[in-house]
Amino acid sequence: PVCTPDGTIFDLLNIVPWIKKYGTNPSTGEVLIWFIFESLHSFCMPGKYHCPVLFTVFTNNSHIVAIKTTGNVFAYEAVEQLNIKTKTFKDLLTDELFTRQDIITLQDPTNLDKFNVSSFFHVKNNLKVTDPDEEKAKSDPSYYLKNANVETRETLLELYKEFKGDEVLAATMKAPEKKKIDKLNAAHYSTGRVSASFTSTAMAPETTHEAAAIDDDVVRYQYVKKKGYVRLHTNKGDLNLELHCDMTPKTCENFIKLCKKNYYDGTIFHRSIRNFVIQGGDPTGTGTGGESIWGKPFKDEFKPNLSHKGRGILSMANTDTFPLYFSSCAYFCFNRVVGGFETLTAMENVESDPKTDRPKEEIRIESTTVFVDPYEEADAQVAKERAKVQQEEKAAKGETKAAAPKEEHPTPKTYRQGVGKYINIASGMTRQEQADKRPFSKGGSKQPFNPPGPVWRLHLLTSSPSALIESGVLP
């Protein structure tokens, strides 16, 4: 903070841009030159300013003065009692000489007009210095919420933290890719898309139930039945480790893959406590860095039957670091030392700093060697099973096609040549019409019976048989 000779206090970072733009005093409007400012040196207890002599806390009712030559701020009571009354005008802290005119009044509770903000020149004339950050903030709609209460501001702040509108919009614009379902990764429950689309208008309608896909790691870990074996080559000797891959598959896979990537090469053991633990595996050497092969901490794997009983048991953090225990303790583990206990003893014998537990002599992992990786065998077995399932599905489809009877398409019967060859005209003729077309027997002596056409048919339908005989229609 700085002040003018009349005791007006300004913040240096705010007053300099104002002077560059307007060149006046914001409170009075008079011409103001930046080099007449006096730097102030105040003393502050936690959150409160106070007089360095009387140790009284400054309040709105305190009479506060500053010494122009030094810039030190005091309570007026201290200056009055120790300087003015004794006529010893020396700074109470630096013993530097000053005059009575060098005493600047910063705050006088009897003169309240000095703090009347409405009478300030820049307030009356609505003058301000535009801040680039403020101009940028105006693009945010919340900038204009000047009269929002505390509850509204807290609600909006929480909304801005948790709001994921862009992610939701992206999810609605593009449907997630459907994972291929087969016999190995098909779950006994559905994806729930049918019910979700029925109750939500934001989802596309689904009418068929589909089995959910089990995570690939869950499928793979079902085929991990063996232990893993790794050797740590340190500057104190070698350590042979047995990993419980069948019980803690995710933790062991993380450790094995980090070893294969040479992740631990050159790392140090950053913490060692005799008869308890030694920790290492962090590339930063602090125990706070590093990450897992998945780029984030993974889920804990606790097994009640795996605990730290005995010497040379290993645990692991959810990223990359691992503690190696010198004795039994109540923690969960994922592997153990099966060879190189003399190396473990040599590491334990290295002295550590009693304050930080950091070994005074560097204990370093030179390299790692993976002897048995059960996950490669599991991946090969999963691929083999998946290929077998695909062959079975193809064979089942082939048998279905072979067993299906071929549909026969009967061809229509041909009655003549030319147009209308498929029409059976005889089926539409009456019995008499068929008889008319039937040829008469050559061996008979009777003349063929040729009744009149339409007249006879009319009598046949309207007259009795005796009337037809009398009329000569029937012989």
C-alpha cells in the first residue's frame, strides 16, 4: 500500500493504471503524480493489522498515523506519548529523525468525510480503468449477477463444478459402440436399454433384449490359475518374488507389466524402517509419484487369507509403489519373497535418517526379470476359446441351412398354346356344353339329340317334364 501526503491510501497495483490513464487523484480529482507516494509498512498478526509499539489491533475507530520518512504505521497514541509529548521525533522502530510535518494521518475517527465514498471524484463521474481480466469475465453470464444472494451463488458454483452439458450432449449425439457379445463375455443380465428407452425420451427406442458384456479383464482373470515369478536385481543383490496372480490378478498384472516395461529400472527405495518395512518403486523417489499401467489408481483387492505373516511379504499401492516388510504385520499383500533373504537382510542393515526414514546409503533397483507371466497364457487361452466358439457358431449355421427343406415352386399346367394357355376353359363349362362337344358313337342307329339352344333351356327351367313331352321338346 501507498499513500498521498494528505493520507489517502491506495493499492499500488490499482493506482498506477489509473494515473497512466487519467493522471488525477481518484478521490479528489486533483492532479496526481506517482512519485509523491509514500510506501507504508504495516505489521500484521494472523488476519489483523496492529501497532508495532502498543500491539493494539487497528479497527474502524482507531486513530492511525504514518511517518513520512520511513513509512512505518503506528497508533496515534504511541506517537503522541513517545514522540510529540517528549519532543523526541525519532521513528519508534528505526530511530530515524523526522519532523512534526512528517506525521501523516491515515485514519481519524473524528473526520468521517474522508471515507464518504459517494463524494469521491471517480464515483461522481463514473470513471474506471478497464481491466483485461474483467473484460474477459464479462463473457461469463454469471458476471452480471450482481444482486444474487449467497444461496444462489453457492448453488450456481456447485452447478458449474458438476455441470457436464457438453459430455451429455456428445453422448446423445453419438451412441456408444456396441461391444461384440459371444459365449465368453455374455452376462446373465441384459443391458437394460429396452426399459431405459421405454422410460426416457432421450434414448432411441429399443425392442430387443441384449445380454450385457462382461469386462475383458474379468473374462481374462478367470483363466489365470498360476503364480507369477519375478526377480528384482538390486545393488545389494537379487530378490526372487512369487506373485499370487490367482488371488489378486489386477495387482499382480500391474506389477508384472510395469516390470516388463522396465519401469522400476533405476528407482530407489526411498523409505526404510528396521524390523518393519522398506518402500520403493516410485520414479520420483518420494513415494508420492508414479502411476499404474492403466494411468489411474485401480480397485483394491483384499483377500482375508493373504496377510503379512512372516518375513519378506510385499504389498502394493494403487499405482506403482510397493512396500517390502521385514516382519509380520496387519496388512494385506499380493506376493512374497521366495529367494534372496540375505539381500533382504543387507537392505535392512542400511542405516536410515531417524526423521525422514530415508536410507543414508542408496538402495537401488538395477533391473527386473519376469520368469513366469500367467497373463500371457490366459490371453492365449481366451483367444483359443474364442476361436473355438466362432467355429462352433459357423458350424451351427451351416447345419441349420442344410437341414432346412427346400421350398418347391410348382409350375402351372399348360392347356394350350398361345395367350391363355394356363386357363382351363373346360372347368368353366356346364355339363350340357361338355356333352355337346362329346362325339356321337358311330355304331348307333339313333340320330344325335340336338335340342334347341336357348328356347329349350328356358323350357327346361320353367316347364314340367310332361309339358315338355307334349310340346315335342323331349322325345
